[in-house]
Amino acid sequence: HPPPPQTCMPPARPRQDAAEGAAAKRLRLAQAHLRRHGGAEGLSDAGAAKGKVVRTAGNREEREEGGMRAAAVFEQRRAHRRAATAVAVADGDRVAVSGSKDRTLALWDLERGAATRVFGAKADAAAQAAGGAAVKGHSDEVLSAAMDGEHKVVSGSRDGLVRLWDLRVGFSGTLALEMKGHRGAVSSVAIRSDDGAAAGGGGAAIFSGGFDRAVKIWDARGAYVETLFGHAAEVLSLATCPILGGVAAKGGCGRVERAASGGRDGCVRLWKVAEGTQLVFDNARAGGAGGGAVDAVAMLRDGVVVS
């Protein structure tokens, strides 16, 4: 008999989830994962809940659990007035951008560990007060961000809009393009860079995913190209990889146009844009913990996706 059709709908949540605490749930899921991959001996409730901090010095913290010690180095910086919801790092690891529930985006100098500018609603108000040109920012929480080089940022918001910012113009960044098309929040954005378009590449493109279950493609001028359908619930994450042939040796996708998306339906979809086809990977069938939502995806190379 043929296998049942793949629906990619997450299984019903067990009734115990409503009663168990967060720590107990983490322990249960961790034990289930370890049983599938080599045993869960030595994993205790206390260890799963907190672990013991044995030493803290500056930005270095050491924790001990079950006789094993691990160290972590962390940096903490603040630029937003509310919680940060998205972060993206530009090629070269020198610059990053973050988005926030306060409707703003912040540009970060990673070498100095400091925010160099904040743009969006807050910065626009300051610019207008100083007599500058009015630039409309997002009217609701920023949910996603992506970078193209160190000077272009794409953002998606709960206001349903995708915006492209050019950081080379003005201190706070100038709104270069505004893209309308989603029927709800824009939860994820990605940029397919192509610095070899003149040599025959397909050109840069912007991908956006939303709570309307759709993945949309826009060209570098902000013009709508097409919509990709398939997810049975909200799209939560997106990723692309370069199409330039010279990048393929570094793990890119050569000249092949690819994108990947993850959704609340528990599925990862690999989109073969030029061919108009897609590959579907069901998180539950692949052994994912509970077959839940796919909150993040990344493309390593053509056909290889991490979720």
C-alpha cells in the first residue's frame, strides 16, 4: 500500500503539557532525545532545571553539573527599549542588526561591541524634531531582519510590511523600499545576494514569510515576483544561500536558486524556485521533539538545511 499523504500538521499536544512545569517539560523532552540517541543516564531534574554556577568572572561563567564543568563567554549590550526579536550578522562578522518590539532596528559594530545607530520610529521622531526629512518606520513590532552586505537591511514587522533600509544615506538610515502583500504579520525575511548578477546570475532577491502561510519573493527594486504556497500554518523562519558560482566552493548553492522555510506546521520546505517545485521535510517524521514548530532554519549548501 502507498504511504499515507504527508500533512505536516503537528500532533496533538499531550494533556500533561498543561499541568507540568517548564523545567519538567525540558527534562522530559531531553530524556526522550537522549533515549533515541544513546541513553539518558545522569540527567537529573535538578541539573535540567538550573545547574550550579561555580565561578563568574567578568563575562565568563562556569557551570558544573554531574561532575562535569562547562564555561561560556557572553556579551550583553542594550540599544532597544523593549525585547529584541531578531538579529542578523553581515558577511565578514563585523556588523549586525537587531530588531525589537519597540519598532526600531539597531546597527551594531561587533568589533567594538556597541550600537552605532538606531533607526525606525524612535530615530525618525528625533530626525523630524531636528528638521530632518520624515522617514516612515514600522508601525508595529519588528519580528525579523536580514542584511545584504554592511549597508542594506531588510525588516519584517507585525504591521504586515517588508522594508528595505539603505544605511549609506543619512545617519539613521533611509527607507529605500516598502513592500506590501502579506495579509498579516511578516515573521521572517531573507536576502539572496548575488554580486555576480552582471556575469549571468539571477540578481538579488528578497524573500518574506508571514502568518498568512505564504512565502513571497521580491526583486531588488521591491517589485513583487511570486508567492510560494505549501505551509499549513504560519511561516516562522526563512533562509537562502548565494547563487553565485564562485561561492559554491564555500558552501553556497552555485547558480541554483534555492530557499528554505520553517513553519508552525512542523515542516521544513526546500524551495526550488526556478523549477517551481519543493521538497518537504516533516519534523515529526524525522524524530523532532514533539514535531513542533520550526522556529529557525539555515542553508549550508544546496540540499542541506539545518532546522
